[in-house]
Amino acid sequence: MKIEKLHDNFRDWVRYLFQERWGASEIVTRGRIYHAERLPGFIALDDNQPIGLITYNIEEKDCEIVSLDSIESGKGIGSALIKEVVDFAIHENCRRVWLITTNDNTGALRFYQKIGFNLVALHRDAIEKSRMLKPEIPQTGNDGIPIRHEIELEIKIQ
């Protein structure tokens, strides 16, 4: 596996990935709409085939991980992509790397905490606002859990 900066020749794949996995190429986090294919990121490749993607957005000294996808879980793809973003954020003198996941995403909550993220905020009922911007967000998520809240996690750098 090798990791590269996301470049334009993979933008169609990014749109396809988001349509398949997220229902649209738009991502809503903390009341903001991101267009996945326009974000900077890193791509994991195996024999020049994409097997993972991470996108991010840096504002001021905060680096938000907007999305993380790996084609196969348990292979270290997500961990490697996060390490790449954290290293990049350090290089950019960011003070933290943060992300949002939803209350139903228990697997992601386990994963992020295992690799060093800390829970820092619960944004109660935030998904109702997000559905106003992206109606495709389902009412129910993993394990039949109603999707209601955003959970914020971070790794402090400075």
C-alpha cells in the first residue's frame, strides 16, 4: 500500500465512492456543506488501484477530517490515512485534528478512540439541522440506532 496526495485524476472515483457510500458527494458536518470531490486529501493505493480515501479541511489552526473511507476494514488503511493527515497537520502548524461522527457509528467511535482521538463534544440533535441541508441522511443508522447527534473527537497537536 502507498499513500499519495489526492490528485485530479482520482476525482471521478471520489464522486463515485461518495455516491455509493454516503448517498451523495456532499457531506454535512457542523452545519456546513462540503463537496467531497473539491476537498484536499490523501488516497491509499494498492497496485495503483484506490483502496482508501481521507479528505480534510484546514481553517485557522484546526484540521478537520471530513471523510474517511477504506475499501476493506481491518487492513490498516484508515489508520495509515489518519497518520498521513496528522503528520500533514503538524507540518502546517495546526493545533488539533478533529472530526465528527454520528451517535450510531459505534464502530468508528471505537476505532478513533483506539488510535488516540478523545471525545470532546456531543452536539445534541445536530443531525436534524444537517438533514435540512442534506435530506438524504437516513433516520436510522447502524444496528437500527436512530441518527440524532454529532460526536466530536480530536487529537491535540500543540
